[in-house]
Amino acid sequence: MPILLAHGALGSYDELLFIGVAVIFLVMMGISWVRSRNLPPPVDDAGTPVAPADSDTPNHVSLD
């Protein structure tokens, strides 16, 4: 079957297959994004939330 798909021997059905794979990929990425938005923020050993890497925290070291 992969040989048929690689050469486009299915005609217009290979376009439908490609669109189907793209839709499945986008749905999986959307589910992953929604799940990550609903997760609690990561915490360190002391139980305080970990600051994002791009924030200006006192322990942030700038690279010159």
C-alpha cells in the first residue's frame, strides 16, 4: 500500500487520505494543547510554582 500512495496511483483518493492525516494530526495537537492548558503549573521541591524561563526573576542570569 505505501508504494501506491507514494506514486499517487489512487487518483483523487490520495488527496483525501492526505487531508485525513492532516485533520487527525491537527485534532491530536489541539487535544494536546487543551490538556496542557488545564495542567497545574510545575512546582519545585519547596512547593512554590516554578517561574517561566523568560521572566525577570532575581536568580535570572543574563548572557552578555
